[in-house]
Amino acid sequence: MTLITMDQAKEYVGQEISIGAWVTNKRSSGKIAFLQLRDGAHYFQGIVLKNDVGEELFDVAKSLTQETSLIVKGIIQEDTRSKLGYELLVTGIEVVGESHDYPITPKEHGTDFLMDHRHLWLRSSRQHAIMKIRNEIIRATYEFFNQEGFIKVDPPILTGSAPEGTTELFHTKYFDEEAYLSQSGQLYMEAAAMAFGKVFSFGPTFRAEKSKTRRHLIEFWMMEPEMAFMHQDQSLEVQEKYVAYLVQSVLDNCDIYLDTLERDKELLKKYTQLPYDRISYDDAVALLNANGFDDIVWGDDFGSPHETFIANQSDRPVFILNYPKAIKPFYMKEHPDRPEVVLCADMIAPEGYGEIIGGSEREVDYQRLSEQIEKFGLSKEDYSWYLDLRKYGSVPHSGFGLGLERMVTWISGTEHIRESIPFPRLLNRIYP
Ligand code: ATP
Ligand code: MG
Ligand code: MG
Ligand code: MG
């Protein structure tokens, strides 16, 4: 017997089919039972009519408990009242796996309880909607970069040298050597861009962040494009085009999931309009100071209230350009006229969602890069392969990193980043 899922419902209207599903809820009266079912693809209703199916099957339907798995047979019917547009008139039920005392009930549960049961919490329609949006963003990423002539390159996850020399690294052993889990594949992507021109990566990154915010995960996934023969201003155009493409793809393909999350689609539509505003770091500091933020002086990095204030000046994401050199990593290119700032930008999402992209033009001069490596107290030996990129046909190039879960959190309008990844790794949590 071939099982279908409800995303094929349209092709089977009026036909009797079988679906593998779980019971999410149930309601019954004397002659009719409504089963709320989940088949992985959708949440839908099954109707059991006592007069049609007979007493025995009706009793089975009435006794079903939450999360019992079934093979349910029935006729697909159109149902204009439901979001999906289809329901199932049940003609047969075969219980596959029983379920008793399922811990997540329709009542409200606290966050800790839900996080302890993340393996089951994933079954909710809300988590399903978020994962569908996550999936769409991944799919559209591959589509966008392939259309734009990029190739996907996978940088290593185990590395021998520390990319930015920070304290946020996870140490591990590589046989007898010291090794680290990747914080960013960027330096490797620069090598790939020198080989293949336009490249992008998509993979996990690890940061031992001691901060407990609603935007930081310990393990998160990042898209990192790198483009040879490209200056920072052109890179900004790629970034905004990419983000607008992701938003449009979600609008086009995730309509019912946005509805499940009660996301304001009119707001999202604004985010597809280009260009996004650009503001310099200098002007951002001045604007903050003029608006009562006394806690920030030129040279400081922005915190989330500052980013939110700047983002609120626009109805779309905003780029903040050219941060002070002292607060940015060694590989960013100095501004040609202003040695105190670098050619970089952060893209800040609206609605208080904070930084979603960090990017820059790279320092590609051998001499200056060597000096930077020394200044940052990094080992020249570790970076000798990286310096080679500037020895043999160095070209101007730029790149950026977009945090997948930041993007998912913003687009789905969820409050905390922990819901944007199936099994979040947080400061105090590595279970389940
Ligand atoms: P933040 O200032 O928010 O800590 P960052 O400047 O340290 O971010 P980058 O090193 O620029 O981050 O990384 C590129 C992108 O990766 C960020 O713009 C963000 O979207 C995402 N990102 C960074 N750190 C995290 C994290 N801990 N959890 C989830 N996403 C992250
Ligand atoms: Mg950070
Ligand atoms: Mg930052
Ligand atoms: Mg950044």
C-alpha cells in the first residue's frame, strides 16, 4: 500500500487513499468524531461518521490518544474552512504505535519544560512552521547563489589555526595536536574564491559565547559567500539582493506557515524592496548621541538597543558601514582615506532582530596583512597558507556571513533564536 501525504491532497480529491499520521487532538460526540492529525507534511482534520463506519471503528476512533500513530484510510474532500483546504473522510484506522501520557498537552508549558522535551516539542504546528521556513531559506539560498554563478564549497569544521584569535573557541584534540571547531569558514572561503571566483558555503559554526541573549546560539549555521574581483559597495548589492530574495521566497512558498505563526506579511513585503538604507558608523554614533544614548562613544561596538534604534529609522534592513578598525578582525581592509575605519558593514534587521549579516572587503596586500597578523598577536606560521593568497595573484575581494537562525527568527517573527534550530545548543543546555 502506498501512503500519500496531505501535500498531495489536491491530486486525490474524491479518492480513497491511505496516510501515515499521528493524532494531535480529538473531539467526539455521539455520532461524529473529529481527529486532528499530523502526517509530517501538514496538520489536518479527519472526520469519522458513526453511521458510515460502524460502531467498532467509531469506538477505535473515540479511544485514540494524543500522538498515537496510525495508518488512516479515507476519502480526500475539499474543505474551504480549513487553512489547508482539504480534510479526510475516514473509512479505516490501523493503529501502528500506541501513545500514553504524552507529556506535551494542549495547556501552556514553561520554556524549560519545552526545552527538556525538545525532541517532542518539534511535533507542534508552530515548530513545524518554523522548520518549514528554515528549510525554504536554505533551499532559496542554493537557488539564489547557483543562479548568480556561485559554486558551493565546504570549508573544514576541524581547524588547526584559530581564525580570529578570540576566546570563543571550542578546543579539541586532533590526535596529538591542538585543534578547534570552526567559528567561521571565511579564510578558507577566501582561498576558494581565489580558485573559483564566486563561492558560497553553508555549514555549522561553533562559538563558546558566554552571553545569554535571545540571539546567540553556541552552535549555529552560517552562509558565507566570498567573491573575487569585488569591492565592498558591490558586495552590499549582492547582500541586499540575497536577503530580499529569501524574504520573497518565504512569502511565495510558506504562506500557510506564516499564517500559523501569525506573521505580518505586509511587513515582510516591505523587506523585499531595494535598496536598503546605508548609514555610516560615524553618523550612527552621532544619531544615537543626539537621541539620548550617552553610553556610546566613537570607538565602541553597538549593543542591541543601539542596533535597534538605528534599524528603527527605516522600514527595512539597514547597513551600518565602516566601523572602527580597532573593534574589527585583522582581515578587514582599511578605508583608503581613513585609516581609523575599515571597509565593512553589518546588516541590521528591523523589529529589533539585530545583526543578521557581517561582511567586509578583505585586506589583500601582503605587507599590510602580515603586519595586521602580527599586531593581533597571531602566529605567522599558522597563517602562512593564508598569506600565500596575497603572494600569488592577489585581487580585491569581499565577502559576508549570514546567520541562518538569525534570519529564520526574524522572518518567522519568533521571540528567541532557540526555536529556529531543531536542537539548540545554548549556554546552559546540551540536552536533548
Ligand atoms: P553579534 O554581534 O550578534 O555577536 P557577530 O558580529 O559576532 O554577531 P559575525 O562574526 O559577524 O557575528 O558572524 C556573522 C553572522 O553570524 C552574524 O551577522 C549573525 O547573523 C550570525 N551569528 C553570529 N554569532 C551568532 C550566534 N552566536 N548565534 C547565532 N548566529 C550568530
Ligand atoms: Mg558575536
Ligand atoms: Mg557584531
Ligand atoms: Mg559581525
